[in-house]
Amino acid sequence: MSKLVLVTGASRGIGKAVFLKLLSMGHRVIGTASTEKSSQLILDGVENHDQCFALYGDLNNPKTTMAHWADAINEKFKEMPSAIISNAGITRDNLMLRMTDDQWHDVVQVNLNANYYLVKTFLKPMVKARTGKFVFLGSVSSHGNPGQSNYAATKAAICGLSRSIALEYGARNITSNVISPGFIETDMTNELTLDQQKSITDRIPLKRYGQVDDVANLASFLISNESNYITGQTIHINGGMRTT
């Protein structure tokens, strides 16, 4: 069944893979990016623009951005999304004693506070329709990672947010889950040295990185009707890495 799906952070990496996967399955998909220039990357390689839409907005100003996105989506499709895949996020890594207030607050604003406004904006139409699906991108870092206390804190908080949505709105047929990727091959991992890459893959039972399509396949399942009895879960996709 075709759905109208919003995918945040869809200009590259996991978000772009999810965007393309959903389009290939016949869904109508809205992708977002942080700037107008990066939003143009969302539609690269897409032939039928009638089924998709690219938006951009500053998640440092999430309340205004979400209102703009909602208005633009409603104007184009005359309806609101029945599924949300929240992938947008940033890192500002540093050791705790060296971390600046700006590094902490920027990550919390984009990775956590923006999700609060995302849910507030798009949950109400789902409640009225008595159906909806949220999928949040977490991270293996939610269990703690040196130099990423800000990022880890936001990803752990996302799990609590998602679980709370599942508990509060399950009776309205709204599900909420988190995908927690391990090491996925992206532009960032390709910049690591061979020694660094080996030290990572040695920790993975499958001895390799995951691919963005692995995450996209799981995301597409979680917004499908085949996953209607799955909610409140954090699903790890990490090649068998220990998470505790």
C-alpha cells in the first residue's frame, strides 16, 4: 500500500538510500536537507518528480522549519505524511572537558529538540486519522562513545522518546520504533585509515561494515503494514556487535 512518507536528512548516506528505496516501492516521498543546495541532491537520479518532493530547513530553528515543511507538504499533496523517518542529525565531537557549550547545545538542538517539534507537528494528523508510523535513527553510540557524549546523549534520548510515543498512542494505531545502526559504510568511514577500519571490523562478528541499503531495507519494513505489531522497539543493525 502506497504511503506518503517524510524522510529527514535525505541528501546523502542512509537518508538518501531510504528515500530511493521507498520511491522504488511506489511510495510518495518527501526528503529534507539543511540547505537549498543540499536539497538539490535529494532528487539526483530520480526520474519521476511527481512522486517526490525536496525541502530544506534549518533544524537549529526547528519550530519554524517544521511549520514551513507542514505547509509545503499539505500544499503539494493535499494531505500529511502517514509515516515519518527521522534521520537528520549532526556530530560535534570532543572530549567532555574540552567540549564547548556550543558543541553541546548544537547537537542537542538538531538531534533531539528538532525531533520534539517533528513529532508535535506531524503526530496530530496521525491521531486524527488513527494511523501512523514513526521511525527514528538511533546509533550504537547511544550506549556511550568516547568523544561523543553530546551525540550519545541525544541518541539515547531518542530511544526514550520513541518508546513514550509507542505507549501513549498505540491505542490510536500509531507505532514508533528506533533503528540503531552500527558501523555503516559512508563517506565518513571511507575517510578512515586502513588501520582504523581494521580496528572497527575486528569488533564486528560479520567482519565488515553494513551498507546503507541494509538500513533502508529495515526502514521500509518498519513503515509498511507488515510491521503493524512492532512498536516501542530499538532494533540493532550492527553485524552482531555487542551493544552493552
